[in-house]
Amino acid sequence: MWPNSAEILPAAFANSGVTVVSFRPHSVEPSGAGFLYGYEVDTVDALGATATVLTFIDTDARAADGSSVIATDPGTGRPLAVWAYPADPMLPALAGVTFPDRVVESLAALGIVVTSPTLTVAAYRPGKRAVIRLDSAEATLFLKVIRPDRVAPIVDLHTAFRSSGVPVPAVLASRADGLLVLERVPGEPAGRHVLALADDPRFVDQLVEIGRLTATVPVVAPAQSDALDHGGWHRATLLGQLPRRAAEIDAVYAEIDRRRASWVGDPLTVIHGDLHLEQLFVDPAEPWRVTGVLDIDTAGVGHPARDAAALVAHLVVTGQWHRGNGDDPEARACERLADEVARVWSDRVPQWAERLAPAVASQLLAHAGGQATLGTETGRRKAVQLIAAAVGALRLPVAESDAGD
């Protein structure tokens, strides 16, 4: 359940010199033992100047720092941390890479010269990471901001992956507060070319080769935990948001748990950990050719079914997004590509083929939870569709639709 934002947000801005006029839900993320709720908050100051501020309410207030406002949830009496982008308490380097003048100074201190940079937010996961694209006359770079304790491990991962032939970007410089300066990899996100990729088997062959190279990377640390590892948390989230679907949700998770019990003893290998089309860059002239692999923060030792499952589930979700926008050809292309990835992976490792379905289903349910927690009718509808997709992945009987959801 979303916090009582109508009370919390105006109170948090009370001493800021601006007044909250309105706000809209923006995002929701897991955060420690709670949730991180994002809002677009419209404000006005005493002179009438307006602004929209990306603001977050964290129900786990332990990460709060000096830039956060501690508020009280009027419903539970528990403390909440409220903060506004870019003052992310878990990403202390972020504020310094959102202003061009400060970026020029910061990079100069690292031995990198840029002039008059243009900065664009390429990605942002509050509390986890941010990527800022920097365009200048000298170069195009990507400034990646992560938690400070992850700097050394991620630099080492980039070095290890590159030494094994995986085309990840080079780390040009790093800083202990969580800043990585990455080179630009050639190509474009594969998601822009899904129509071409869906019917070109060479792309999936490239993914197989990337997987083979990844398995040779000399890494011993475990991959970041995934939707299977956090099944209990995602299950509770869905049950809380869609109580009328409880029987169906419980049945799907029970089947996932039953099948996963047979995985004990499966050999593990090095995996990407969060593979999807936006993590893959391709040659725009030959879209089947992979030119770059991004965001290996999650990489490490894990079950070999995980990367294929993450990619298949993300393709299903991307297809849903395209269909919602009226882009039926792209939606069908995503679905065909998902089927092809699943088929090729199962054919190449038939001894583990049955592992794929529960891994895909768990990913779909995690995506469903993200939609359901938005608290909108559209979000709930998409969540129910993704639950049905998880049921389909497991080939379980389909529950009757309940219009009440």
C-alpha cells in the first residue's frame, strides 16, 4: 500500500521554501525491508516559479542521510525517509554528476578533459545505480554512479569480462564515492531493432556465444540474487496488492517451489545476472551482431538458466508494453524472439531444459509485482496479464478471469 502521500509530501517540503501543488506516482522499488515510492511533485515558490521535483519516500528509513527529511507515516507511526533527486542517500556521487560545471572539475581531477558537456540521464534505479550520458567535443562517455562499496568489485568485473572477450565497456576511471567513468560501446540498444532480430537466427547465435564467453570469466563471487531468490518477497507483494488473486498466486509459487527443489546439485556457472535487450548493443547496419554488453554489476556465479529466463521474461514484458502502445508488429516480434531464445537454449542444454520455465515464471511474477504496486487500474491489469503469462510458462490450468481485479 502506498503511504499517505497527501500528508507526507507537503510536510517534507514545509521548510524548503516551496509549496507542494500536486503530485503523481512515478515508480516503486524494493528498498531494504520496505519500499521506495517515487513521485513527480509539482511545486511553486514565493515568486511564483514552478518546478517538478522527483521525490522519494523510503519506508525503510535506515539509509537516510543529512539530505533526507525524516517524516512519520500517519497510518503506522513508523519513520519514513523523504529525499529528492539527485540527493540519493545511497548514491553519494550522484549529485556531483548532474551539473556540467561540477562534472568538468570532477573529470579533470581524474585526468579526463571535457568541455561544455551535455548531460542526459540514461538510466536511474533509486538507491541502486544511475547512468548519465556525457556528450562533449572531446568524447561521449557514460558516468555510472553506484554504491561506494561496489566500486572495486565492479571495476574488477569489467576487467575480467574484457579479458575473456565479452565486449563490455572499459572503465576509464573510478572514484571511491561510487563514480565510474565508462567508455561508449559502439552500436545501439538491441530493443530498437526487435523487428529485425525476431526472425534472424544469427542474433540468438550471438547470444549463445556471449553466454559461452561469459562462462569462462574468472569470477567466483555469486551473482546478484534474483526473482527466484526473492520469491517470498514478490509473492507477499502480489498477495498484498491483488488479494482476490491469492489462490492463483499461491498455486503458481507452489509449483515454482516444487520444481526448484530438484535443482539441488545443478552445476553453476558465471552469468550476466540481469540480461535483457537494453543491456545488449548491436550494429545498426547488421542488428544481429552484438557490439556491447552493459550493466554487468549483477554478474557472478549462478544457475545457467537465469540469463535465458531473464531475457525471455523481459521480452514478454516488452511485448506487453508495445501492445499497450498499439505497436502490434513489435509486440509480436518480442514474443517470437522470446520463443526462439527459449527453444534454442533448451535444445542446446536439454538436460536443464525443464529449469527454464520456473525461472521465467518467477521473473514474470516479479514484473507483475512491480506493476501491481503502482496502484493504478492499468498497473493491476498488466499484473494480471503477467500472472497469466507465468501460468502459461508453467503450463498450469488457467484460472477464470475476475473482473474485480
